[in-house]
Amino acid sequence: SSWPNSSNLMSASPAPQLQPLLKAAAQDKRIHLFLSLFISPDGQNSQKDFPKGLDAIQEELQEVGHRFRSVTYHNRQVFGPFYSAILKKVLFPEAEPDSGRDSM
């Protein structure tokens, strides 16, 4: 049979063509997780939280993170009241609707 057995699949390393894609995906995930720290309830970030392997873009990534936090905070303050009733209705359909406020 030409199908590899499961033990060969578990011990096989990715094909050389896939390795750059996997490395890029891992970097993307580290960047995403790092930026998510900026919008966490703590809202704080420290040098010890910086992901390994991204040292070359640390300054730029921190600047993007600070701007991302500002935009996210602004959007929550401005649009939060408008969307809270809609989100409650979608996330908790069994709960009673808010009285006195119409949804669009």
C-alpha cells in the first residue's frame, strides 16, 4: 500500500516547501497574541511580555499596539452603548429585552 502508516506521519517533519509558511503562521500568531495584550482588561504591557523571535520589529510592534489600544478604547466608548443591546440580544436570546430602548 502507498499510504504511510500513522507512526510515519507522527514522526515526519513538514515538507521543506511548507516550512516558510509554518514559520510565518507562527510569527503571525505571536504578533496577534502580543497585540491582544494591549486590549486586555489590564491594558498594560511590559518588556517581559514581548514574544521571542520578533525582536527586530519590537519598537514598531509596540507602537502599533499602543495605537490599536487607543482605537479600541475609543470605539468602546463611542459605539459601546449602541451595540450593547444588540449584542445582549444575540448572545443571550433567553434573557428579557431591555425596556425603553429600541434596536434597529
